Amino acid sequence: MTSRIQPINWFVLAASLAFAKLVLFVLDSNPQVFLGDSMSYIVTAMNGWIPPDRSFVYGYIVYGLTARSRSLSSLVAIQTVAGIATAMLTAVFLFRYFRTSFAVAAAFAVAITLDPQHLLFERFVMTESLSTLVFALYLLFGLEYVQHRRLWALVALQAAGFALVAFRVTFVPMLVVATVAVPLLAGDAWRHLRSGGKRNLSQLGIHLLISGGLFFALHSAYKQWNGAVSERPPAYTYADGFFLISNVSPLVTAADTDNPELAAVLAQPLAHATSPETLNSRNSEMFDDNGLVGRIRRVLKDEYRANLEAKRIAYRTILRDPVGFARLAFMTHQKYYSKSYMKGILEIEAGFRDLGPDELKLLSHYHLDANGLPFMKTLTREYYFGMWPYYVLLANAPLVAGAGLLAARKDTRSMMAFVFVITAVHLTVIQVASVEPSTRHLHPAALPLALSLGVIVSRLATRTPRGSGQ
């Protein structure tokens, strides 16, 4: 069993992490923006506009934190505190659930505190910091349920999943898989089933029904909520088809639609993505007026219908050419290994882009003179640029989680399996669905990566024989 640690140790760790964050906050506290995501959230905060292509709850949080102060520094401060909480939870996970020493747990808490993306995006008007804290809470309830099979933890897990979607809809595939996988992993369910007994089978069935029922109810409620505030039919988002068709745009043909008007559009040469290996080419098919998505919008003259048709076309394309779809995904993953290519990606993700007059006016509402803001050589931005090899490791976090599963103690293996499953599903979906490598979307993977490495380091350090205590 893991030895007990005095509360003073946890207090010292928390104080140390807070001090490190405070020093960095003093040295680099300028709010930053990423276009156009940040501006969408700011417009939501200022006038309640609901963006069609992302979750809207973060905009309400920006309003709540800045309405009186009219300063984005309040948001940066709260996101910094969220970073401290995320790091502390990492230590709790390793010590409580994976039975590592306190020293190993504390070391990886420090690593999360100094994670380059966490430090950078704590300063951005972006969901990354707060959504990662919610993801950490999701991990907490998941690990608690898998270890003890307590029903309250399963309910809390689904509630945390609902909150996670309210920040980022990209977590939906992971939440779907976890809804089924978590009850199967909890309390050595498979071992109990092999031993027989209708009671074990019925309990597993009840928990699966509760998990699935809660998922369906909560996510239906979110879609209804989003539809009500957007004044559209219920949905997670109203641009998923646009993103998906831009992803597969090099594979799309006129045969992928039965609409004659759209067939004529699809028969035309692509404006940008004829060379998908070129930086931002598929992305431009989404955001450029002359791109594929822009042409579909002009033909149909109905945003909602255009998104649905784009989604249908994309699905047909994937089913018709799954090998080509896999090739595009592999091409996206390969780009992580190119330092020169990733230099351009990192600049985009760090907000390197001129601000227009409208954007400067919006930021002036927060008493922020944003001229030259995106190009400031801040401490966190320079640190972020210098850590390219780390993002390669982050993109391969499922492999590290797999190694962690092999290295895990027998009594923690089901919990490590939970970490492996959600990491593998989330990062696979992120990379398959992306038009470019995106370090920003890998942001939450720092937690399972730290847990996996912590388990591996602990196993290598202790060399504990199988079945014995630590």
C-alpha cells in the first residue's frame, strides 16, 4: 500500500506550484487572442451572439469575469488558478490511484505547471485552460468509478462530460466510447463475470444502462439548449459538416452528391486543396470565400441546409474512399515531425496574425491597446516555440499510454486502461478530423501523458515484483 503523506506535504506542493505560476504571471500577464475563436467568445460576452461553429458557454464565462472590470486580466488570473488546480489533480491521480511515490507525483505536477501550452493558453481568450481543468475532473470521477464502482462517481462522470462538451464539442467521440467502456472496466468487471453469477451480470447491465441513459439525456439537453439560444434545430454545432468536407476536400467528386446544383460545384477544381501537403490548404477551403464551403453556401443560400449537405457529401466521400481518407490523416500526423512545417503551425496557433480595425475596437472595450499584441515576444510564447519535440511526443501520447498500461501494477491496471482508452480515442479523432497538425487541440493530452510517464517512471524506479506492495 502507498504510505500516507502528511497534509503539510500537499500544502507545500500547492504553494510551490502557485508561487511558480505567480512569478510567470508577473513576468508575462498580457492577455492574448487567437483569431477568430477569441473574437467569437468576446462577441458572445459583449452582446450574447451564439457562434455556429463552437461551444458558446465560454463566452458567458468571459462575460461573468469581465463585465464589471472590463479587463481581460481577470480571465487570465482565473485561468492561471485553473492551471494550478489541474497540476494538483495530476499529483492526486498518480499518488492516490496509481500508487506512485509522492516525489514522482509532485514531479509530474510541476511538469504540468510548466507545460508550454498550458502556460501560453492561460493568457489567451480561449477555452483550453478551463476545459482542461474540466477534463481533469472527468478523469477524477472516471478513476474513482473504475477503482470502486460507486454509482455516484458514474453520475458525476457523465455530468463532467456534459460540462466538457459545453466547452469543446471535440470531446464527444471520447465521451461516447467512455460511456460504454467505463462500466466494463470498473471493479474488474470482466474477472467477476468470468467467475459467474447473475448478480454480477445484472449489476453491470444496470450500470451500462445508467451510463448510457445519462449520456443521452444530458447531451440531448445540451443540444436543445444550443438550439434554443441559436434559434435553430437542436445540435452540438452548426458547422461540423463544413469542417468535415474541408478535411476530405481533395477526395470529393461530383458523384458524392445527388444534388445537380452541388454536383456542378464539386466538379470544379478546388481553389486551394489540390495540394493538401501545402500549409493551410484544406483549411482555406473552409474559410476562404472562394473555397469549397463558400461555393456550397452560395448555391444553397441556407446556412443550416448547406452544413447538412456538406456533412452528407463528406460521409459519402469517406465511405467511397476510406483508404484516401486514412492517407490524408496519416499525412496530417506526419507533419508533426517536420520542424520547418511546424514552425508555421506554431505561429498560427500562437496568434501570429494582424488584427483588423473591428478587432482592435472590440479589444479596446477591455481597455486593451492591442496594436502589435499578436507579435509580442513574450516569455510564454517564446517558450512555446522552443518546445517542438514535446508536441511530437504529445501527438503520440496513446503509444505512451499503452506503455503505461503494460508497466502498471496489477491493482491499477484497469484504471490505466481507462486512461489509455480515452487518450487513444480522443487523439485519434483529433488527428483524423484535423486539416492540419494542431498542438492546441492536443492541449488536454498533457494530463494522460503525465500519468503514463509517471507510472512508467515509478515502475522503473521501484522495480517492484509483480503482486507485491510498493
